[in-house]
Amino acid sequence: MNKRMFYKTLIIILSFVIVACEKTKEPTVIGPSEVKTDVHLLTVQELDNLIHPLSGASPELNHDDMLPLAYLGNSKIVGLGEATHGTKEFFQLKHRIFKYLVENHGFKIFGFEADMGESIFIDRYITTGKGNIKNLMLNKMHFWTWKTEEVKDLIEWMKIYNEGKTEDDKIHYMGVDCQYMTYQPYLILEYFNKVKPEFISEINPTLNMIKAMRNNVPSRVREYYENMSATKKQEISDSLGNVLTKINDIESELIAKSSHFEYLYIRQLVRNMQQVNEKLFTSTRTEYSYRDKYMAENAIWLSTLFGENTKIAIWAHNGHVSYDTSYDYDGSMGYHLKSEIGTQYQIVGFSFSKGSFSAAYRGTRIPRVWEINTDPHKFSLNHIFFKAKYDNFILKIADIPTHSESGSLISTLADFLSIGAWYDSAIRNPPCQYISLRDCFDVLINYDITTAAVQLSY
């Protein structure tokens, strides 16, 4: 071998050695310290081999690109998150995924981060076709976040799906939240007027205590609870407990005069009022909140509503569906669900890089459209996803090798773009959670450039 060929061969060998050394170096910490560009590129290259492209968000698309989510069909509860409460593509994708789970894996219920009482009116429309859905959404829903064309499209699809089906084969829309008691007393009275009018005199004193709070106005009910004594709070809780006991005592009679489904949701509306009473009283005095714990309880209840094999999806913010032990001081809904049923609960988180979305300005309840035009900052998880070869993709977290650059990335705390119900463009940097992706989600769905959800107009 001549000298020139020798040196050329030596350079090639050294190149392989250097690459090998780079791949086995200590994982780089993502966060406050600077991340080297080559680590970013290597992580992106690894993820590019693991991500599955999405053809789009429209629920009208076929199920071909949903196949990486087929394993979710073995779950009892699937949490579907969102990185903002006002993104069109997140809402459409959740519609797509629920449709896929219903049509291919027998999912039965879509549980919403919404009031349990208001949801009864929506479910009646879905199961009977009676009423005007736009009017119901505008006049019954408490949260502006769900008063959108995208949610309306989902509800309309659910109604169409149910047409011609038996009661046992119909799908349902139910709320799991615990912040209001506006409709619960009236729904309970409506039920007993139909099946057992003489029972009303026994429960009216309790229901009148609830109705007296004027809890359809958030500011008034908060003020009511701020001035409430612990004795009064306990009186309400005990009284509701007595109503529950009385309802349980006549269970067989009530089921015979209505249906098992009606009986169960009326009983749960009483339990829901207990939850709201506890949640509102506690949160007006401390930072502690029972909200996620009770949402998890309600999700578990939904997953048994039509028998032990009932499969449900949950629609909520990433923060609620994710596994987070410290969320709201007692852990997220996802934390409580994982603790209760383990891998039978699977979490689908959503991310984006930039674009428009709806959010209320600061502490108001009036949504408007905002826009993020800048690329994600280089220390964020979103930056890595923004560099991936597909703009829109599915990433199964379990597919990421633990001992790899990408494995290190998703196991380390890093910024993750997250916007709730409120926003202020005066904030220099968009709000982020500081999370370990592997701990929080089982699946991540990224949609690079988003648009704002379309609000229903009066």
C-alpha cells in the first residue's frame, strides 16, 4: 500500500471512531445549559426514523395513518390532550382519533373536560336527535373553549353515527368536570317528576340549598364559597350524602321505572355536586384543588357505565391528561388514572411549533385569536419536533430507545409549549411547561403550524 493510500485509509478509520465516540458520549442535559447543535441534529435524525406521518387533521380522512394508534384499542381509557384550548387541528385530530377508536375498537363514550350537568343536554341530542345543537352549545355550555365549530362537527358526527342503532350500540358524550352545579338540581327534579314524584319532598331541601347559590354565575358562586363556613360546607356535603343513600335504597325501583343508564347518571349527578362542593370550598381557601382527583374518579365511573368492558376517551388539556404527580398540588387527572388502572390508561399529548389559536385575554372569559410567529427556542422540545422531517406526525414514546440521544432528550426536563384558557401577547416568551416527555405521555402528536378554532357565533 502506498503512503497516500495508507493516510486515506487511516482518515476513514478515524472518522468511524469519532462518530462512534460521539454516539456513546454522556447524554446532554436539556434545559438551562446550552445544547450543542450536533446533538440537536442527531436527536432529530433518530426521531425521523421513529415518527409516523399524518396526512392531515380533517375527520373526513380515512384511517390509514391512524394505524400506529391501533394499540390504544386495548386500553380502557385514552386521554386526548391539547397544547392549547383553542386549536382547530387539535380538535379535529381528537375527532379523527375518537372516530377511529369507535369504528375499529368499540369505544363507547367521549368524556369531556366539561360540566357533568350541561353534558346531559348534549348527550340527549346525540342519542335522540332532539333539539338544536348550536343553541344547546351556546346556552348550556359553561366554557367558551368548547363552543366551537370543530366540537359541533364532532357532536353532529356522533348523532349521525347513532342513527338507526340500538340503545346498547349508541355512543355518548359526558362531562367529567366538577366546577358547577347549575343544572344538576333541575335534572334530578326532572327525573323524579317522571319516575317517583312523591320522592321530591324528601330531596327538595337539599336541592334548594344548591339552587340558592346562584352557581351559574362563576363570580357569585366563588364569593358564596369564600364566605361559607366549614360547618355549612359540611352540612351541604352530608345532606347530599343522605340523598345518595336514599337513591341507593330504591335502586331497583328506579331502574325498573327508567333505565339502568338513567339511574346511574342521576346518582352520579348527586355525587358530582358533592365533588363541586368540596372542590370550591377548598380552592377558595388554599392553592390545593380536588379537581383532577375528582375528574379521574368520574372518568373511572364512565369506564364502567355500560359494564366492565366500557372503553372511553377523555378530552382535556395536556396538563390534565398527562402523568404529573405535582399538578394542582395533588397530581393530574392522568396521574390518578395511571395510579388506579396502570397501562389500561394511555395518554396522547399534542404539540405545535407556531401558528394561531384562541384564548381569553388574561383573566377575562372572552376569547380572541392570538398568533405565535417565532420558531420554538432551541432549548425546547418543540424545537426538536420543528426540525423533524414531517411537519405533522405521531410519535410513540415507547419506540424511542432508552440509550440514545433522543432517549436522553425525552427523559430530561425540558420546555414544552403549553397554553391554557388565557393568554397575553405582552409576555415575551410563550408559556411552557417544564416536563419529561417520557414521564408525561405515551404518544405525542405534533402538528407544526396550527390555526385557531372557530368560535360559534350567536
